[in-house]
Amino acid sequence: QKYVYSFGGGEAEGTAKMKELLGGKGANLAEMSSIGIPVPPGFTITTEVCDLYYKNEKTLPEGLTSQVEKALARMEAEYGSKLGDPSNPLLVSVRSGAAMSMPGMMNTILNLGLSDASTEGLARKTDNPRFAYDGYRRLIDMFGSVVMGVDHEHFEHELQSLKDQKGVKLDTELKADDLKELVRRYKAVYEKAVGTGFPQDPMEQLWKAVEAVFRSWMGKKAIDYRRIEKISGLKGTAVNVQAMVFGNTGTTSGTGVAFTRDPNTGENEFYGDFLINAQGEDVVAGIRTPEHIADLEKEMPAVYTQLLEIRQTLETHYKEMQDIEFTIQDGTLYMLQTRTGKRTGTAAVKIAVDMAKEGLIDEKTAVQRVNPDSLNHLLLPQLDPKADAKPAARGIAASPGAACGKVVLTAEEAVRQREANPKVPLMLVRKETSPEDVAGMDAAVGILTSTGGKASHAAVVARGWGKPCIVGCEAVRINEKAGEISVNGTAVKAGDFLTINGTTGDVMIGEVPTIPPKMAGDFAVLMEWADKYRTLKIRTNADNPKDSAKAREFGAEGIGLCRTEHMFFEGQRIVDMRKMILADTEADRRKALDGLEPYQRDDFIGIFEAMAGLPVTIRLLDPPLHEFLPHDETGQNEVAKQLGLDVQKVRDRVESLHESNPMLGFRGCRLAVRYPEILEMQVRAIIDAAIAVKKKGIEVLPEIMIPLVGTVEEMALLKAETERVCKETIAKAGTEVAYLIGTMIEVPRAALTADKIAEHAEFFSFGTNDLTQMTFGYSRDDIKSFMGSYLEKKILPEDPFASLDESGVGQLVSMGVEKGRASRKAATGDHLKIGICGEHGGDPASVAFCHKVGLDYVSCSPFRVPIARLAAAQAAI
Ligand code: ADP
Ligand code: MG
Ligand code: MG
């Protein structure tokens, strides 16, 4: 079996397609090598070896040793030096890399192969002892901490004490002899912690490093990252062993990172940073301030031209924006990595549309390129331009959108506070972030760091998540001990509000109002393309004219769920509603309902007008009545006073409406069965409103929806009632208006008997919140206490209220669709219109499922409409 794949010298055994086996880094190093891009030679040990390592009680498979030795020999020949050769040593890096990019896995080990003897040799060969000993002490530090688990602080401590002793500030001020001394001290630190001396045999170094990479796959950071990003099903990480090239040999050397296009805005501009005379992750670490990539032109014109050519080659080859790492050694350029660049939602849209216009990809590919959830980014709030937003400081705009939250200074604190109160927005303020902080970053609405550049950890992670972020804001000083920060001298305590504008880099003290975004430009173009390919219609859940108008702007093709009860809580309406609930006789109830009717009618008129020409599904009263009454004494006293009733009576009614399980209690169509006058009032209001709007010359398409039906008898009874009221109202007004009467399918029994129900229902809408609730037997409001454990123990792959459970609830949905459609067709010859109106309507995976089972539409909240449009297109392509 082949465990090792070589690359370098213009050829490679692997290709970019072999990511699963070689990891992303290894596959792309191979690909770059075979298309003639300069890459230092090396080899990749496959992810299968990682898998075998864990399957065989952490032992490496037989046969690996000889394959590695062969690949190494090939590399040595290609490079013209040998690992451990004291006169001409080959040095290598050991790099991890899974099929998906995973910050949080093992740190790269550089300069592997150095020993006492080969360091001497390297010093002689390069005539640069400072460089050689600096490399060696870095290796002892990296190998010690990353591979052997020595606390990095111990090395740092030695470095600092030597600098103090020599009276210097910067590492670079240390001379060759100082570094030689440092190596001696580092070796002592190593030996004290590990118990044996620093390994002098480079093969021993290599094998220990390889195993450390495999062990890091199951490290806490890596596991956390996979959980948060929902990555599963990977075999493991690959290990890349690659000849070292040095960006720190002098002023004709350097290292950098870049994106082939701007990952924030998507502009077709080369974007990145570099440092002259630097090695490894110095650019990312934020120790020195890097220079902008365009300035490389002045410093090394020939290299810059070559880099631009490579940028072009990579984009035409991959047909995707790339994120690259490069190193220049004595004027020669080497590429060390390329991968698909992470980007903001805004950039994703622009790049997809631009690349289609440039002819690199076609429209369908462009539509497929954008992750629907990333559109959130374009739908992110912006600062209200009218607000008084005086910036107190400016940093580097790392991830767009405005965010406002209470300052927290550590990731743990952010996690703790979010758990304590998920509603309070948090602003994580740090010097910098590292993979240990991701859970805290996840808990915050925005991230602000005082150091770091565009490629720093905070910037990359935030951008990937679409979370507003500012980095490198030097005017921010953090005093963790005192629990406060200062922004340009002004103190801001932990717990105080801070606002950031990730689009501009502005930091504002206090709470600045934000405004919702608009759909225009490339976003609108991409949506147009999506609409060409999708077959599912997208409706919205809205209960007022304002939300309806917003949803239309985002492309909603109707309302899939208008919850009437939302209208009952304001002003005078709640008073009439309570009168109705407290009434003792039908006559009194009708009187109270008469008071409510005009409000209902006017609300519907507003919504019908906003949705002119589009269908509007209105659900009849659904929640249990006790929700409309106060449960505390003060509230009950007030109600009694307001309605001129004895407070005892109010208390008694609240008492009598009390249910031990309201979710399964007196609600939904059960209300209309017992109190038909409620249904009557609502239906009359709907039809009267429709007629009024129709008379204005506006087309109306009301769809009256009966909730929580479980038996055909309920449906038959309430359908007849509804129809009677419709006909009477129309007759009375003397104006015809079209309407449909249908039902929600949200009780499992309704799905099971969908054929019967469809004999009466003119449309179905799956209420997947209740359907999920009743299918699992989980109360949606009570899952908090156990859902975490369920996800952790993999009992559930995902919260079923966020993403539709296809294998369970999904069966009821497809059964309902099949039975309902077949029976309706047989009975009337009509196509039964079916949609979904639960939270799931805005979840891309659930949208794909709805497409698959042949629904006519999905309905979601206004801001998720664009996401659903794109998801529906992707499902159809
Ligand atoms: P990550 O997965 O964290 O990006 P990499 O494997 O890309 O880690 O390594 C980090 C950095 O180490 C690279 O960006 C590069 O600067 C440096 N590096 C890795 N391998 C080599 C090499 N063979 N020669 C020179 N520098 C290297
Ligand atoms: Mg790394
Ligand atoms: Mg890298």
C-alpha cells in the first residue's frame, strides 16, 4: 500500500483532487509542483496512515519506514543535500494538513534536522553562524514545546534573561555567540523537562514529529474546532515533510501571505502582507508590522512580477480565489501553500459574480460558490449613518458589519456570560486571539484585537464566520487585571458597551444604533441568477406590513405564515382579547370579539396591500389563551381594574386555564372547536379585508390556515364553518373574492392521515416546529437542559429544531406530501399546494430537503429569504 506521495522539481505523485488522502496542503503542494510553480521538494504521508495509527493503538503501519526513506532520498537528490549531513545538511519542515483547513491543529515545526554537528556545518556552509544558531534554538523550542510538550514559557524565560544580561531589547540584536549560548540553555531546559537530551539523530526528530502531528488530530483544540465547525467524516491529518527554504538569510529574503483577491470586499486586487528577512509565521504573529504586498514591487521588482504571474496562474488553474504563502530565499521565490481563500459573504458574492463575468466560471458555478449562510454577512446591520458615531480609535477592518456588545476580556468569560445570559451581546477584546479562544469568539457578537494584521488568527476566523472584527487597533490598551481597557486613553470597563464597525475599522465607545442592509449590486445579480435555477418558491413569515415589505424587497413571493395572535398584544387589542377570555357567555364573548374585529381587518388590509398580487397564508388563532393573561398579582390587579372585574374572577380564570402541558393543551383548532365565534370573527375580518383591498384594484390571494389539525373530523368541521363564514361575508358585501382553506400539518397524526385530510384541505403547510416537537416528544422550550449532552454524545447530529431531522420528521413530511397529493388529485383533479413554515424554512440543508420531497414553497423570516433563494437554487442545480 502506498502511504507516501512525493512532490517537487516540476512533478508530483499527487493532485489537487486527492485532498481526502493528502490533506488540502499536501494535495495543493503536489498540484502546484506539477503545474510548474516553484515549490520546495517534499513528500506527504497520507491521512490513511493517521487513521491506521489510531486503529492500531497508536503505532505506525509497517512499510511506512521504507517509503519515507525512499521519498527522503528522492528529496535529498533533488535538493542536493542530506538530512543530518554535517557538511551540507538538509533541513525540513513538518507540517500538518487535513482535507479541510483546521486552525488549531499542530503548529508547524521548522528547521528539523539540525543537531550540534549539522548546525556547525550549516554555519560554515552559509558562512552565517548567527543564522545557523538562531535556526537551531528555534528548532529546540518548537520541537520541545510542540512535539515533547515542554512549556514554551521556559524557553521564553531563558531568551528574556539572556537579553537582559546582554542589555538588548530585540532578538535580532543577539550575536552569534549569544545564540550559541542560548542553544546551550535551551538544551538544558529541554533535558530537564523531557529527561533525555535533545535528539541528535535527525531521523529520530523526524519520526517523533510525524507522530506528534498524528496525535494533534485528537488534541482538544482540534476536536473543539471540528465540533464548532461541524466537520466530521475525515480520516485524519496528513503530514507534509518539506525542504526548508529561508526567508531570514538577509535583506534579499523574506516571507509573506496573500490572497489573490481582497477577501473582505472581493475586489480583484492582490491583497496581503510580507516581511523582509523573516521566517515562518513572523508575518502572522504580529511581532513586527508587515508591509503591504504592493510594496514588494519596490523592494524586489523581479520577484514581485513573478508573484503576480503566479497569482494569475493559480486563479486560472483553480478558478477560485486563493490564499497563498510564499518565501523568498536570496532572491528566489518559493510557494509554500495555496488553498481556496476564506472570505466574507460580501466578498464571496462579488468574487463569484466577477469570475462569471470574467468567463472563469459559468453562472451555475457562481450560484454554487456562495454558501447561503454566508449571505448573512450582506444582511448584517450597518451603523446608522444618522447616528452620532464618533470613532474613538481606528484599527484594521478585518471582517465587515457593525456590532455592539458588552466588553469581555477573555474567551472563557465570554463563554461563561453567554451561557448565563444568551441575550446579552458581548464584545471580545483581546491583544490577539489563538485557537484556544475560538469558543469565546463564537460567543461574542464582535471581536476587537489590539495587535495582529489582516491574516491574524482573529481576522481569519471572524471572516470565516461572518462576524464583525477589527484587528491591530493599537490605540486599545488592555488591562486584564484591572478588568478594563483604554481606547485612546479613555477607560472602558468590562461590561460597558463598545461598538465596532468592521467595514471601516472604527471603534466607538458606547452603544451606536445600527440599520438593516439593502439588496443591490452584485448581490442582486447573484440572486437573479439563483432565481433562474430554483423551482421552489420562497415565502416569508410576517405579521405586519413593515416586515412584509422588507421581505418583498428581499424577494419573498408571498407570506407562508401570518400569525394572527401577534396582533393581539398591542394597545386596546389586548384589552378586548382579555375581555373575550374572561367572558362567561357566548354573547359576552361575541361582544368582545366585535371590538377586536376592526383591528384584525385593518391589519389584514395593510398586509394584503404590502403583498399585492402575492398569496398570503393566515393562520387562525393558535396559542393557548392563558398566554394573553398576566400570571403575576400586579398584572392581575391591573386587568381587574381595567375591565371593572373582581380580581378574584381574574385569578380564577387564570387558574382554570392553567395546563400542565400547554404545548399539548387547549390550543390550535381546539380553540375554534370549542369557541366557533373566534373563528367566525377572524374569517370575517380576513374576507372583509380582502374585499376592501380588491375594491382598491389590488389583487388579493388569502389562504386561510387551520392550525394543529390531527383528525379529518376536525378538518371537515372547521372547513365547513370557515366556508360558511366566507360565503356569508361575500354575499353580504356583494363582491366576489377568491380564497383557499387549508391546514397546517404539524401533529404526527395529520401526516399519517394526510390522505383523508386532503379531501377537505385545499393546501398543506408543514409546521415543522410542532411536528418536530411532537415527533421527538421534546418540548421546544425545554431542550436547553439536555440538548448539549445529546449533541456531545452524538445522539443527535444536530439540534432538530434548527435543521430538519430528515430520517424521522422528514418521513412524516414525505408521507404527508405523497398521501395528500394523491388523494387530492383523485378527489378533485387538483394539485395540492404544499409548503413549510417552521424555522426550518430558512435553513439551507432543510431547504434542500424540501426541494427533494417536492414542496411548492418554503417560508422563512424576512432576513433569511435571500438565503433560502440561494439554497433552493443550489438544491435544483
Ligand atoms: P499552517 O497550517 O498553520 O498554515 P504551515 O504548514 O503552512 O502551517 O506552516 C506555517 C509557516 O511555516 C508557513 O507559512 C511558512 O512560513 C513556514 N514554513 C513551513 N514550511 C516551510 C518550508 N519548507 N520552508 C520555509 N518555511 C516554511
Ligand atoms: Mg499551523
Ligand atoms: Mg499555512
